[in-house]
Amino acid sequence: MSLSARIALSAAVVLAIFVALTAIALDRAFRDSARSATQTRLLGQIYLLMAAAEVDTRGQLSMPPTLQEPRFTLPGSGLYAQVLDGSNDAVWRSHSTIGAQVPFSGPSPTGAQHFVQRHDSSDRPYYVLSYGISWATEKNEYPFTFAVAEDLAAFYTQVNRYRRSLWAWLGTMAVLLLLVQALVFRWGLAPLRRVSQELAAIEGGAQDRLQGEYPRELKRLTDNVNDLLEHERAQQQRYRNGLADLAHSLKTPLAVLRGALGGKRTKAELASALEREITRMDHIVEYQLQKAATAGRATLATPIAIKPIVLKLIESLDKVHHQKAVEVVVSVDDDTRLRGDEGDLMEMLGNLIDNAYKWCVKKIQVFASAEEGNLTIKVEDDGPGINPSEITQILQRGTRVDEAVPGHGIGLAIVRDMALAYHGTIEIGASELGGAEIRLTLPA
């Protein structure tokens, strides 16, 4: 299900629940209000009956033949009344009760109102209000209970009419709200649709990156997607270039080998030539494969802590160079991190620290810090140092200043190429310890 469909369905469900709960609440409020209004109206009818009634000194109640409310005189009109005396006998009933079985309540205490809903023998509902009074005459006080009942047919008709009107209006409002929500969602989700369209264009080769202007909430996503696309293209280009460079670099040693095999040389000369060119080819393959395999800078990569890797490398190199008893000072904070590939970081730090072990006398210092968006790594030693005139030469593949020191001569070249893949730099200078200082700067 698409995101738009999910949001539309969720909004429709929420709106339906809201409308239903609103309708129930309003219906309940209207019924309570209508019931209260009915009670008030029936009480008013009782007051009119009390005003029209006459009680003589013997306690005999009499009512005029014509009442102010004409429905009391019409049989089956829906409005009924009766009066009970103190013996619970009906001393008067309205003409409207003729032929009707109205479920009046019993006597009520003086001053008490009793309002209930009752049903007759045919289950027809009525609202019944009883009011107990004490009628004072010159000689005595006589208790009476005035009761008025109203058929609920009119009440239910009123409620049903209200319900129809309520649901009509709520339904209309719900439809209008859904239409407005649809327009709002369409406008709000327009940037996502534009991202989808641009991604489809990238897949089809029509463009190479996301180019639109997007809201702040999507800006980080689109920037990361662009960085990811750029990283992927850069890595593919490194593979192509690496294969092309490998093929080109192997041509010369292969030509030398072909010439050596075709020429007139002694076995010793031939073996020496083969050994030299095979070693050269091995260095070329190692360098080009490492260069092509460099992951490079990736915005979405997990930040890697520098210090654990430095300590792990030092622990391994201490065992390799145990005869030198090198003192290593590590100045790296625990929260110093690089967003990149752990293998790349291991390769770069490994080459730099390994070179320091090879050239130092007895002391190495490793420093790393992140400032202003860049990670600076410095590896210093107390060795003989590097002549400034040899720096360019050292950074070339296969170049070694001192053949007595073991190695292939490709370590710093690999570090240089990896640093370039991360949009970083490598610099060689003089150390305060007296030897060389290799400074690696990468985007943190």
C-alpha cells in the first residue's frame, strides 16, 4: 500500500470514528435536553390543572368542563391527566383517557415530583410526571396527586427528525473534510512524489542526481541520497581505473619478461630477471587492488572510533617489532570518530604506524583530533626524518628511500590514494621528536 493510500485510509478511519463519537454525544445531549424539556412542559400542565381545580370544605375536587389545554378534552390526543386523592382513588380523569390504558404512577408525597418513563399493556411508552400537594381549605388539608402523562410517539418523532438532520450534516461535513484532507495530503506529499520521479529519472539515465529544492525534513535525505550516488559512481570509477591502470602497468614487466625469455641469457641472469619482474608485478597488483578496493567517503557510513583501532594496531606491531622495544604515546580522545570504512582506516593507519615502527629509534607518537569538520591524524617518530626534496618521490608507488629497510615501497602511495578517495590530504614534515611527521587530514 502506498504512503498516500496509508495516510488517506488512516485519516478516513480517524474521521469516521470522530464523526460517530460526535454523533453519539450530540444525540445523547439532545435526548437529555428533550427529556428535560418534556418534564418542564408536563410540570407546566400540572400547574394549569392545579389552577383550574376547586376543592370544597369536604375535600371534594372539581374541575371545569373546559380546560386551557384542548388536548385534555380529545380522546387519544396523546396528553392525559388524572388526580388521585389521599385514598389513592382517581377523583378526576381527563376526557383524553377515554379508551386508553395510561400507566399513571401511584401517589406522590406532598411537594415531591416523580418523573418516569412507563409502558402500558401493549408496551406503548409514556412519560409520566406525578406531583403531590396538600390542598388547604378553611377546615382541613387534603392530599392530592396530580399526574400528567404524554405519549412518546411525538418525542420519538422529534428525536428521529433530529437524528436524520444530524447525520446529514455530519456526513456532509465528513465528505468535505475528506476532500480538504485529500488536497492537503496531495500538497504535503508533493515533495515525496517529486523525489520518486527524480529517482525514476536517475534509474532511466535522464539525470545523475536529485536536483530539486526540498523541505527541511527531506533535505537531509536527498543530500544523503546524492552523496550515496556520488560515492557509488566514484567507487565504480575506481574499479575501472584500477583495472585499466593494472593492465597498463603490467605491460612493461610482461614485455621485459618476454624479452628475457627470448634473449640469450645465462640461467642466473634469467632467474634474476624473472625474480625482479615478478616482484615488480606483485607490487603492482597489490597496489592497484588496494587502490580499487578503497571504499571512500560515505555520508551514511557508521562513525568509527579511532582510538580502539590505533591501540589494536600498536598491539600487533609491538609483537612484530619486539626487538626494538618502541615507546608509543597515544593522544586520541575516545569520542574521536571517522565516518567511513573500517578497512580503509585500518589500512591507512596501519601503513603510517608501521612505517614509524620501521624508521624510529625508540619512540613514536600518534595524535588524532576532530576540529571544524576535519579529522587530523599525526604519526611522528624519532628516526632520521625525511628530506623535503624526497617527499614527492616517496609518495610515488614502489619508491623506497632506503633499500635496507624491508617493505614494498607502496605504503604511503596507498595512503595518499585512499586519502584522495576520502577528499582528504596527506602531508610529510619534520617531527618535534626529531624524525618524520606524517599528517593525514580527512573529513570527519
